[in-house]
Amino acid sequence: MSYNLDNTPEHLKGPLFQNALQAIDEAGTLMKIDPNILARLKSPRRCIVVSVPVRMDDQSVQVFTGYRVQYNTTLGPYKGGIRYHQKVDLSEVVGLAALMTFKNSVLGLPYGGAKGGVTVDPTKLSRTEKQNLTRRYTSEISQFIGPAKDIPAPDVGTDPQTMAWLMDTYSQEQGGFTQPGVVTGKPIEIGGSLGRTGATGLGVVYITERAFEVQGKTIKGSSLGIQGFGNVGSHAALYAFERGAKVVAVTDLDGGCFNGDGLNIPSLIEHFKQNKTLRGFKGAKDIQNNELITMPLDALLPCALEGVIDVKNAASVGAKMIVEGANGPVTIDATKLLHDRGVFIVPDIIANGGGVIVSYFEWVQDIMSFFWEEDDINGKLKSIITKAFNTTWDTAKEKKVDMRSAAMGVAVKRLEKAMLLRGLYPR
Ligand code: GLU
């Protein structure tokens, strides 16, 4: 499906956001949503664009562009990660902020949706340059964020250290008073939560287990393929391996490796740490990224970037199930084609929700200054993410639709109820 974009501002034309708009419209029809509410849900509330000048190691100054899009705040403070990547632009951040809004809603979290980003290849920056960039970006958006306003977190290209610099910069600018609740995904020593680093990957595996279960199958002995070996993909691979899944293929930027009997994931993590590539892993065959898409698998877990499966390659997908560890890896039209072919797809807004769920726990712990045990955290993560899956599964069966349509339906319905209760300001 495509819209007439003649009068649409450039930053609302990106494929990820266009995809989200289509999903919102379809959810509107499915759940009979008030058209006034639907119109409001199709537009980001606030898009902040900032210049980020950075002193580089050679003493030159480079000016980067940073974004923070605050999409919707009906359900609570804005929440969503910050991405550092060379392909980041405003339209991508708008799309990701929309997804965060529906993710937080379907998960039942007390948050609105936001996303941030800087157009930069972080692998090309030294530690000092990355710190300078993070501090200036934080300073530029600091009046718009805060523990009760908007709480960033890690995403592609950022990590706990980045969040530590963000927290420090924000706190220094608030008179030097430490405010851990301004950001989640921090190191444990400064108010981070146990379990946060592996949370997205663990959530992906809880959901993979549950999705197999409703189809009368088990994760144990299943063959899995994982695209992306960053924070999400590597943790998902490890937790799936620990549960007896055969992770037969894994790829990252420059290709990956395959072993039909299952890869030894702890050794592969070590190999990747040392060699910065998945290729050349002992006992495995090197493969290209596109081979993973066509491979016959019980489940494919795309855990990298958006738009990797679209109408062009959907027909070649070899997996029986797709669990979206990344945000937006399968387009809506590709979802329909795959669903009609009997491929079970668990959408991103549920499948990768583990990250923001444990972010929520981190924020609560920071506010209470009382920290929980890891078992407690993982147990609560499992119960929230499973509840979102079950509600969506029931809706999918009742309405006879795919899981993405059902999840969007549940998310948009919850937003509609809250927006109608709050009313339109000023009237
Ligand atoms: N970046 C993650 C996501 O896309 C986590 C967001 C958060 O914890 O706020 O869901």
C-alpha cells in the first residue's frame, strides 16, 4: 500500500514511518478507533533537531546533527533509546519514536514514546570524541529531557558508557545534583539495573519460547538463525543456546557462520570479541547475510536494523517463524505475504520489549533508591512480556489477523481510551 505524499513534509516520508502510518490506519479499522484520535496518533508531537559541534582528536571541529523526537506522551513521560549510526535521519527517528509509542502501550508501561539519534558512525570515533559528542548532544536536548519528562536509553551504536556520560552531563547542568532517573541502561555502579544489558535478548527468547508453545512446539531442539550479533542478537543467541535451541546460523555486518548441528554460542561470543567478525569460526562454514534469509529454519530472529525483509525478498524467506528482535525488520506488506504463507511473525513491539521493560524497572529503582535482585527482575520481565503476547494472541485469534495487526490493535486501543479520558487541550 502507498500514500499520496505530495504535501507531506520530508521528515514524515521515510519508509519506516510510512510503514507505521499504514499499521496505525489498519489498527484504526480493526478496532473501530475514533477518527479524531487516529489523526492525532499519526503525527509526532515534537521533533527536536540540534547541531552538535565536537572537538575531534586532531583539534578540528566537526558539526554533527542530532535528533530527539517526542511522539506521544498520553500514557506517561516520553521513553525511548538513542541511536548513533551513519544512516540516522529525522524521518528514521520519527518512525522509531512512533514504534516506541505503540511498544510502550502494548506492554502496558506508564510511558509515552520517543527516540533520539545522531548521524555518525560511532566506530570511527575515539573514546574522547564519543564522549564529547554525547555530552554536547545531551546539553542541546537537556531542557527537553528529565526523569519526569523524557527518559532516553541505549539503542544501536550506544551503550551503558554512553548513558553514564548522558546522566553526568544532565546532572552537572542541573546544578551538579545526581539524577540517575534521567536515563536508563546505565552501568550498575551509577544506578543501573541488574539484567538490563541482556534484557532485550532475554525478552526475545522468552517470546520465542512462548510462540513455539502456542504452536505446540518447543524451543529445545529447534533450529534458529540470528541476524545481528550486537547487544540484542548476541544475548538472544546465548539464552536460546542455554535453553537447548540449535542456533545454526548467525550473521553480522560482514557475513557470518553456519553449523547444522548448532554453533557453540559462548565460544562464538569469545571469537567475535577477539576477531570483530563471525567469519572464520572453527568448525563452522562462512555464510553471506542473504543466505540466512532463505535458510530453512524453525525461527529467524532479525536483531539488527529495519527493513531487511520487504515485498522483494519475502517470498524467499525460508523460516517457519520470525521473531523481531530489531525495530521494524519486516515491513507490513511483507508481513501479510508471509502470514498468508503460514509464517508466524511476532512483531517488534512485543518481541523486543524486554529492553524497555527492564528500563522501566531501572527508572522505578532509581526513583525509590531501592535495588532489586536479578531473579526478581527477570521474573517480572517474563510476566509483563508474556502478558502482552497472550493479550495479542487472543486478539489475533478473535479478529482472525496476524500478530502484528493484533499487537497494533491492542496498543492503539489503549491509547484511544487514555486520550479520550484526558481530552483535547485546550478543549
Ligand atoms: N532502544 C530500545 C528499544 O528500542 C530500548 C528503549 C528504552 O529502554 O527506553 O526498545
